[in-house]
Amino acid sequence: MSLDIQPLNLPGIDSGRPVVIAGPCSAETEAQVMTTATQLHEAGYKIFRAGIWKPRTKPGGFEGNGIAALPWLRRVHEELDMLTATEVATAEHVRAALDYGVDILWIGARTAVDPFAVQSVADALAGEDIPVFVKNPVNPEIDLWQGALERVNLAGIKRLGAIHRGFSYYERNIYRNLPMWHIPVELKKREPELPVFCDPSHIGGKRELIAPLCQHAMDLGMEGLIVESHCDPDSAWSDAAQQVTPATLKSIVDQLDIVSLSDLG
């Protein structure tokens, strides 16, 4: 089936520059959220992301503050006039995020791999008019990615986008997750109207890879970026190595060479 989608209507999406969704991997404390959001706002960014519920590979790590952190996102929205975004993995997450007025939701890679989980989230979204992104599943299976998008679309979500965050691979190399760029390119060929964003933080796993990965995404004509940015990355409670300061992020984005879609043929 072809997706029945409408424009995302996000700030800056028609500006000729990439839409940037930025913020820390995790909402650690109210002070950390507000400090990071304020710095991003001062740098000109309009969409703030933060993990409320954090799926971790092994137990024992910081798994997010949960519902307790949602008022912090609402404060970002109210005081800084920024849109807010977070990941949801269950119907309960969806309901809580909507109750607190979160503006944008995404389904993560670990959820996208499970059609039952995606369907549960999609059912909870039924009747809502909110932008929803679906990250690629952890395994390199384009039909599974497309199927997750279709489930959300069939629930009535038409402001829909995809996020390329790379794919798990047993043997470690320079990347945390292999880019396998041909997969998002093929998804775009199948669904030309679908906005595709890139998540260089999870592809690279190291902050020094953020800039080249962002540029590669722009070279492929991707519409946006979702980047982990923290006011003090080295002290982050999760994924410290792949986060950049708001100032560094601005430098990276400002230097991107943007290829227009018409130039790609």
C-alpha cells in the first residue's frame, strides 16, 4: 500500500535548510533540560527532543525518569515556545505524552522491530493529529520499516516521517550502527512524499562522526536531522560519547552544504 500522508508542518521545513530536532539523549533533571533547551533556543532551534523512557540493552543503567520528566518538556514548550518531542514504546507512553502536550512523537528502533508493539502504539494514536516519526528497526529489513509506517498511517496519522538511525551489526567497526544508506534511499523511492530524517548520533556513536554523517544525509536529500545535544555532554547519564553541545551543533549545521532534491535527478 502507498502511504496517505500530509505535510509535517514543522518549523523551517520549507526553508531550504534541514529541520533540526535537538536535545539530550535523556531528560535527566529539570535544570539540565531547561539549560540545554535554552541554549538550543538561543542558537535558533525550535524543536526540542529528550528521552523520557529509555530502553537500555542491559538492566542497571539509567532508564529515564518516566512521567516525572514530562512537566519539564511542558515547561520548555511554555517558556521557550519550542515544540517538544519524545520516544514512545507503549500505549501508556502515548497517553502520558499526549496528556502533557508533547508535540511530536517517535517510535524507536527496538519497538519498530515488533509489529505487535507498533500496532499497540498505533492504536493508542488513533484519532490524534500529531507528527509521528518511525525509526528504522534495528535489523536491516526495509519491509519491516515500511510496515511499521503503514500501521501508524492506517491508525489515521497522516503527518508521518521516517528516521534513519542505522542498523545493528555483530562485528564492531567505526560506527555504532551501520548506516546502510541504500535502505533509506530505497524507502524514499518507494514513498517519495515521505520525509526522511537522519539520526547521526545513533549511527556514529561518537561526536566526531556527527558532522560527516549529517553532510552525507544532506547529500542524499534528507529533509531533516535529529541530533543528541546536551549542555554538558561528558557528564550525560546516557550515551555521553555521541552528544554535542548546542554551540557545536550550530557550527555543524551552519556549515552543511545542502543539495536540493532537484539536483539529485
